[in-house]
Amino acid sequence: MLAIAAAAMLAVTPVQDSPQPAPTPIRMQLTAGPGGSLSLVVKNANRRSLNVNFGISLANGSAHYPTNLLLTIVDGAKSRTLPYARGRGVVGGRTDDFVVPFFGQSSYEFRLDVSDFAELHDGPVTPVPETFRAFVSVVSKPLEHVNLDTQGLKHMELFQGEAASNIVDIDLAKKGTR
């Protein structure tokens, strides 16, 4: 129901092709809205439960950053991949893995914006065009931040691999509310 409501609020029709590399239990549906707003619905297509590592969690779980999400801008035969970068900076404490549990057939929605993704290097930044085609992928990696509080995570079934959404047309000039 939430995905239907999000799709109704974000009025851009997604392009139907997909860069999905191989069959995976994770399905991703990307919808682009006005001004660069994005809705990404991630679904466990299995009947079995599984867990996905989306990035890092800070302050004992009060702040989550899906740093394992990537936005790929497709321009003909060329493409450019931008990592999730919102909130990036110096961390002055412990980090945990941002693991989301999915029971069979369940889904999780990320409300994102194109501005959440950026090139992370020194030097000139190539600007994002005003209109472009793009998709979002997740690279669920093995746990990196297991500590005394999160020891149990290493015993859970963790999806390790990559999944990609459909490709959508994005128009940053189109005005709207997020």
C-alpha cells in the first residue's frame, strides 16, 4: 500500500528496461519525482527471510546512512556511478552495520534525492545534467562493524551481492515538493 501511495505522489513513469545483472532474491523499483526526488522500494522476492546490509548506522542506531546504495547515470554507452554521500564526514564514535531484516515477500522504502549522491574525491566535480536516465543499485557487503553489541548479526543469513533497480528518466528542472 505504501509503495502504491509513493508511486501516486511521484508522477513520472519509469522506463521498463533494467540493468539487473543476474537473478537475485532482491527486487528494486525506482520511481523518480519532480526536482530529483526518488522513491526506491526494495523487496525480498523469496518466501524465506534474509537480511541486507545497506551501509552504516551511527549513534546506537539513531542515524542510518545507506552508503551501499549507488546512483548510476546512464548516457548512451557511457555511465557514471555516484555513491550515497549524504551525511558523509568524520565519524567520532562507533559505527555499526545498517542491516535491514526482510521476512519473506516484505519490502522497505527509501525516500531519496539525487542530491544524496555525489562524487567523493578531491578536484573538480562533474555536474549532473538537468535531465538524465539513471538507476540505483545496492551492493550488500559482508558485515564490517561487528562489535560486542552486534555479535548476533554474524549468525544471520545475509544477502551478499548486488541488485539493481529499473532505469528511470529524471528531470531536475521539474518543480515539486519532496
